[in-house]
Amino acid sequence: GAGVSQSPSNKVTEKGKDVELRCDPISGHTALYWYRQSLGQGLEFLIYFQGNSAPDKSGLPSDRFSAERTGGSVSTLTIQRTQQEDSAVYLCASSPQQGASYEQYFGPGTRLTVT
Amino acid sequence: GNSVTQMEGPVTLSEEAFLTINCTYTATGYPSLFWYVQYPGEGLQLLLKATKADDKGSNKGFEATYRKETTSFHLEKGSVQVSDSAVYFCALTLRSGGGADGLTFGKGTHLIIQP
């Protein structure tokens, strides 16, 4: 079946603007994760959804970052008032969370550039 | 907190050489361990996993054994190929409730295989 998809694949925005990044997980996967990959910080966990609720938001770097998930499927990561340090590749992953299978399947990412 | 430490590269080897990439971890509970690989221009892919002590994960000729006593999960391959050139990430996750926390990644090891 289809893998995790993300849109847009690339986004260039001006400092101070808001952006929305979208993730479509693998059908039937109950867990969804957002990560950020940047040269300086490596791969950082941002937020985790189980169904529509977010039990762990500990990785969100500031209150400019928020995320929601509706219908237990699509998720949107919103960054308000973007800053240059927000430039990174934003990765989404989903997981079936069944039994001992905690594998996470990653999407191709959205490359965000803040100018 | 949780952390993963892996050797940073680049690691340059000749084709057919033996590969070891070291990975050690600290965790507040009993983690599941993973190696992910990122080929040039592609997304993160799960390479192998182990969910309990002494488990050996294996895939595509790569192996790693979950060593609880040394908190390690070293990646090995007996004979590397040019096509193995990629960035390799060691990662862990902890089970929580009915699911698993976000992955904690090492900084990645860039592997270059020369013909």
C-alpha cells in the first residue's frame, strides 16, 4: 500500500510568516510522529499522536509550534511567525503500535527554508 | 533522560571491507533499539530492530545484537558494497501506555564505500 506522504515537499517562506505542513500516515496506523532534521541538531522528536490526542508534546521547541490530528489520520504541523532557525527538514512517521511492533515508517519530509 | 551515542563520520572503507558502527545508549526504561538508514536523496528507512536483550536484528547482510549489559547495539556487516554508502542512525524508543514514545536518535554516521 501507500507509504507516509507529506506536503509540500519544499516550502520557502519569509521570516515572520506562518506555515502549515501536512502529513498523511499509512492507513490504519494509530500513532503519528513529527521530527525535525537539521544540520546542527540532527534528528529531533517534536510531538507524538495516539489517535487524535497528543500524549507527548515535549519536543516542541517553542509555543510557535503546534500540531493537530483529526479523524485519527491526517496531521498538520503549524509554525507561526517563522524564524530562520526553523529552517530544517520536517519528517513525519507513523506506526501500527500493535504488540511489540513499534517500527516507525517515515515520509519523505518537507524541506522548510525561512529567508 | 534518554540518549544515543554513535561514532560520527565520515567513515570511509573499501568495498568488501568489514564494517562496525558503534552505538551505545542510556535509557530510563527498557528500550527497543533500531538502526535506520538514509541513502542519498532518499528518506529514512528502517534497517533492522531488536526489542529485547540478546535479540539480533538482521537485514541486507547487516546485523546488530541488543546487549543490555553493555547498553550497546553495534551495527556490523561482513563485506560492504558501494551501494551501502549512506547515513546510518541508531535509535531507541520506550514503550509507554499502549504505544511507544518518539524515537531518540544518534547524530548519524556517514558511511562512504570506495570501489
